Amino acid sequence: MELYEGSLDTKEIFGRWLDEQSNSNYGAYIPFVGTIRAEDNIDALSFDIYEPVLKAWFDSWQKKAEERGAIVKMAHAIGDVPVHTSSYVSAVFSPKRRVALELIDEFVEDFKANAPIWKYDIIDGKRIYAIDRSNQMDGAGLLS
Amino acid sequence: MIKVEFLGPIGKEPVEIEASTLRELSSKLKADKELLEWLDICAVAINDTMVNNLDISLKSGDRVSILPPVCGG
């Protein structure tokens, strides 16, 4: 798991991950890129991350992937990320394509639901929490 | 004392509260009107492990994190 200040250098990250696994005998490598879209007059998105819980979440997915003979990778931006650049990349390596195709779907969807990352719109220099697009984590409301 | 941290957009400084269970901590936090709406939608971690049970015991030095709705990517 990798965290960076600002936009991700997607080509460097994907190229490096590919090089790292070049002799691992994985038959399938599926990368996913999340790019900031220009919409609703935003100049950028901005992100806060709580790293200890994110690390625990990622480690639990690495275990699930290992049980299927695969590995998962991810990188995310912290702070401001301008439109048309990338804030999030992930990938799955597996011996065969079917596991990789299923795992990238499950991994990215659970990332959206449970990774402790908070998103803000940057509009006219203001940082506005994107609550309408955010998801309550598993167990939300416990203290209410 | 239990340290309670409010993560991401809640924008509130950490507080220290005396409580022996998560249930007791909940009732003390609910005394803060500003927190009521957040508590309805927030998840909870104790010492960075996510939890889903109010009967969990707390001991002095435990750190409770309040996690608002998320949207990575």
C-alpha cells in the first residue's frame, strides 16, 4: 500500500508493479485507475486518510487474495488532486484471469465502502466534505 | 481515561472521557449536541480495530476513533 501527497504518477506505479512481479509467474495483471472528473465546477478533490485503519483494511484484503493465489496492490493520494489526474490506483496479480477479474471487482467495491478515506470538493478555494457521495462504513451508528 | 478522536471532516479536537464500556462512552458523547448527527452515521474503532458491539470493555489509555462516511478513490 502506497500513499502520496497529491496526484499519482500512474505510469511509474503500474510500471514498477509490473517489473516487481516480472518473474512471479502470474498470468494475469489487472490495473484500475481512478481519475478525477471535471464536474459540478470542482477544481480538484481533496482527501484525508486515517492510515492505521486503512493499513488493517488493506492487510485483510491481502490475506483474502493470498488464499486465492493472488496479490492486491493499491496507491492513494492525500491532499488536493486536480481534475483529470489520478487519486487512486489498484491492481490484482493472479495465476489466471478469472480470479483477477473477480478480485478487482470485490476489492475496489469494498474499498469504496470501507477504506477510511474522506473526500472533499475544492470549489473556489473552499474545501467542502462530499457527504452526499460518501458511504457509511460497516457498523456505522453504533454510538447513536 | 479514554481518548476519543474525531476523524476526517468532523473537525473536532480529541477529548478524554472516563468510561468502562463503549455503551457508557456513547451516553457521555451524546451529551454533546454537536456530535449527535455525526454519531448516527459514524463507525467506531478501538485502538485502530473496527468494532461493532457496545458491550466492549474499555480500559484507561484506550483510544476510540470516530469514523464518518467514507469516499475513497
